[in-house]
Amino acid sequence: MNPADKQGGIFLFMAKSEFLKAQWKNLVMLNYEVEAAILKPYIPVGTVLDLWEGKALVSMVGFMFLDTQVMGIKWPWHVNFEEVNLRFYVRYYNGTEWKRGAVFISEIVPKGMIVLIANNLYKEHYRALPMRSSITGSADNHTQFLYEWKLNGRWNKLGATASNELVDIKAGSPEEFILEHYWGYNGLSATKTMEYQVEHISWQTGLVREYVFDADVAALYGEALKPFLEKEPVSAFYALGSDITVRMGEKIVVGE
């Protein structure tokens, strides 16, 4: 929350209005090390890369959007749907504190209205493609989660088999670094960045036993990222997820 007023020595804090409320559930995250220079064109002005043990990471993320409300409205046929995105991590210093956030290189959903709203209001990088998902239980206390999207006649896949035994995130862990970024940043121009807050509780995680990522990386994300996303990931996480709130964004102006 941002300070909005000061009266009698007491600071009053007012949160930005709610833009979106939903549940983000059953997150599958495959994390890859990339050369920092590859991400330079995507870094919003005013932010810097947030590194894990000196490494620049990107994450392939698949999850379910459930019970979705935009501006307090549940739009017909846009309440429950899949999303798959590619993101990386940055930090922004606002003069008093460092904020840790995510930047989205690409986001895939099956709903055209989501693309229209997010790309216009938040300058996100959504595209609409046919999507499907499945959850398959097993007899050994594991569950398989699979997200698929169709591009150029081919079904691409992102998924994982994770333990049903969930644990809290440990401080200083790789899971904490990947999962606990509570701000989003998008570059608007050479001098402007969009910042928005994402609120949710700390998620519980399950150990991933197996994973799959089978996709046309070049067609989706370009040739520059292909060598990195076709290697083995440095880590794979499953998170249960929770209710989330996305606040209305505001512009950060740098150098004007």
C-alpha cells in the first residue's frame, strides 16, 4: 500500500483499487537459467534483474484461473480458464525500499477478452490460443498436472507430477525466490514503466517428481531463448495457489 496522506503525524495508507480477483491454483513452474543479456530488451526502465545466486532465471508457468472477477464482474465464459506464461524477475527501488517483481515475456490464455483488457490496460503480452488442462491422481500420493495449448496445429505441453504432501515455503529457499514476487512490471516506453501489486498468501508447495515441457519454443518466444528453454531446468516447483488480488496499476516515470 502507498502512503496517501499524513494527518497529525499519522500516515494514512490507502491501497489501490482492485482490478482483478481470482484464484490461482495448481501452479507448475519450470525454471531455467539464461544469459542476462538475453533479457535486457525486456527489462522495464527503472528496474534491475533480480538474480538467484548470481543467476538470471526465467520460469515457464502453467496454472488455473478460477472464480475470476474483473472490476467486480464475473464475465460470462471468462471465469475459469488456463494460463501459461514465461516470466523473469526484477527489483525496483522506490526511494525507500526494494520491491521484488515479475516481468512477463509472454502469456497465453484461451479467452480473447482477457487479451484485450490486459494488453490495453496493463501493456501485458497476452495472446489467445486454444487450451486444455487435466489433473490425474495416482495411487502413490502424487498428482499429475498438465497444461496444453495449440499453436500451428500442434498441442504444446507443460506439466508436472507432484507430491500431495504440501509444505510451507522456507525462508531463503529457491521456492521463496521464485514464488514470492508480489509486484508486476511492464515497460511502457524508454522513460515509463507500469507497476501493479499482486496480493496473496504464501503458497504451500509439493515436491515435483517428474515434469514435461514440449513446445515450439522458437515460434512462441523467439530464437534467442530457444537454446536455454530446450535445456534441462535448474528446478521444478508445484504450488497449490490461493485467492489473489491484482491492484490497479500506476506509472513509474524515469529520467523526465
